[in-house]
Amino acid sequence: MKKLILILHDIRSTYNVGAILRTCDGLAIDQVIFSGYTPFYDKGLAHEREKLRARIHKTALGAEETVAFARTEDIFTTIAEYRSQAYCICALEQGEHSINLAESSLDDSQNIVLILGEEVHGVPQPVLDACDCLLEIPMLGHKESFNVSVAAAIAIWELRKPDLKNVSCQS
């Protein structure tokens, strides 16, 4: 099974963070990296950590305890480290050169770092410039985007699909 790392960059909502962590647990993401001002309870005063833990837990439902995580103070250094380990660095973002996620030609065995960005403005341009590719979820309706936690679930599912083909469901 390929390795899949998520970087949550400047995501504001603890509820989105929790929902993404729950998806990460369900689809066996190897690690989630918190970047920028993305909230998590790994630093700060005790009462602040407990408040964040409770808010994240509301949607993560325990996945915050089962998913491996790290924090980076410099997303560009982190990108460079994973690139040096032969990971493909992708951002989930709409753009002129983005690739339809459903039609991407990524190698099924390629290790991937997937970067998700801020709820309204997405991934900042300097971070996009550091990526190998942009992946986009095609939209059929009137809205131009999904909520970041929904988009994360769709993207992770699509990237994990080759790994799920030999998994049997338990009754």
C-alpha cells in the first residue's frame, strides 16, 4: 500500500480538522501534518489544549487519538523533505493547470503528500508553486467548491481506491 501523507495548511475550523482526521483514520492515512495556523491541541496552555481537544473530538470521535500527526513550522522545508524521499507533492486546488482527480495518471504505487488549504482561499500560491501537481475535484452543480473536509474525503478516497480493491468487507 502506498504511503499517503496529508498536510493541513491554514485550516481554521476545529470541526473541519476533526472531520478530516476521522476520514484519515478510516482510510489509513500514514500521517497528518499541521501547518500554519491549523488548530490542534499539541501546544498552548492546558486549558486551551483541552478546549481544542473537545472541539476536534466532536467530529473526530476518537480519530484524533489514532492518526499519527506532526506539526511543521515551515511547510516548504517539509515539502522538500518529502520530495527528497520521492513523494509526489500534490495540492487539492482548482487552477489553470489542475488535473481532474478522477482522471489523474498518478502511479498507483506512488507515495503522495496531499496539501489541503484554508476554507475560503485555498492553498496559497507560493505553496502551489512548490507542488508537483494540482488535483481538482470536478464540480457538476452551481457551487465552485466543497467544504474542505468533504473535499478531503473525496480526494483521499480517490487516492486510496487502488489500495481498497483487495480489501474485504466484514459482516
